[in-house]
Amino acid sequence: MASNRHLGRIVALQTLYEFEFRVQSRDTTVDVDNILARNLDRYKTTIDDKEFVGSLVRGVLKERDGLDAKLQPIAPDWPIDQIAKIDCNILRIGLYELLFQADTIPPKVAINEAVELAKAFGSDNSSKFINGVLGTAYRTLVEDTTNGSATV
């Protein structure tokens, strides 16, 4: 069985994916809080840390433009709007955890969790793509900051 936080990341991914799909479909009734509440309700007895899931969803949405701007140079052959929506949301979650939750989530965990999401929900090559992009993001955006040569 998936760990509590792993399941939470699955719920976050499903929420972000549905929200993005409905926004792009011009659904004027879309409300991320309603989507999140419905998705969390399905696992109310399994997910104890609902705040983790909510903060992940809200954080990714708040930082979305900045996350996309940081991802684009790392995967220059793949414009953000051409990356599969599920992969794009997995990348955003992973990068968000690397950049904004490093004090509570080790980088290897953030990357591994994103790769596992890609294996479960992406295409055949998604996990390799996610691993490569987030590995590069870690080296260029996170690791280098500890050496003082990059800014986040």
C-alpha cells in the first residue's frame, strides 16, 4: 500500500490535472478547493495529513508560472505547452518540493516520488523524462545554491 504522503501526492496530482483540464475547457464553475475536497473525501480514512496535500496543491498553483519558467530551460526541446499535461503537473509538483519544501522533504525523496507518479500515471518514457529534468533541476537550481552560484 502507498505511504500516506505518496497517496497525498497522487491526490494532489489528480486535483491539479482536473483543475488544469477544466480551466482549459473554459469551465466557469471550476473551483480547486471543491476538487481538492472531493478528492480528499475519497481517502478520508487513509490520508491523515490533508494539510500536506492542500499546501502542495495551493503551492504549485501559486508558483506555477515561476515553476514553468524554471523548467523550460531545463527541457528546451519540450515547450511547456507541448509536454503531456500529466507529466507537466508531475514536474511542477517535484520542482515545487525541491524549491519550496526542501526543509521537510529531502531532494531524493521529491525526485523519487515524482518518478513513481510518472510510472503510475505517465506514458512509457515519462519516468525517465521526469527523472532527467528534475535531476538537472536539482543540480542547477538547488545544489548550486548551496555553493552560491545560482539563485532560486
